Amino acid sequence: MYQSINETQFRDAFYSMRPDNFTYEGLGILFEALENTDGEEMELDVIAFCCDYSEDSEDIIRGSYKHIIEDDQDIEEFLNDNTWVLGSHEKDGSKYFIYQQF
């Protein structure tokens, strides 16, 4: 049995189980991307989504993948070449990406 949920309920599920994995903006981007997956029904599995997707700043991504990112390589280009980028937003002067982990 499946129940449709809205963006607020989606955010609430993350805040109750994994409040530090995504920002408010990041959860909105994640919800929108998952909602637009060709009408495919899916289970709201917060833990699985936290394992499959990440929200990180350019600096964190550069540090995490320093062994494969060239020093002057654009982070958005790097992510687009290697995974699915769901979206991005600005926070505290940094650009954050929501992407499927690889």
C-alpha cells in the first residue's frame, strides 16, 4: 500500500530520522527530483536516500574526491561527468550540490 506525501511530509520524515543530512533547500531539490522520476512509485526510505544521495559544498566535494579531481576542474562539470546531479543552491557564500553518490 502506498500513500502520497507532499514536500512538507517528506522534509518532516528526514528531520525526524536524519536531521543533519540535508538542508531545507537540499530536501526541496531532492523531493522535486524524486517526484519527477517518470511517475515511478517508491518507498519513502530516509536511510536509503541518505545512502544514495548527498548534499555537499564544492570544497567538501573537492576534498572527498581529490584523488580523481584535477586541481582546476569545475566541480559541477566533474559531478555531471560522473553521476546524477539533482540540483544546487547557494548557502553562506558557497555552492552546494545535491547528487547521487558514487
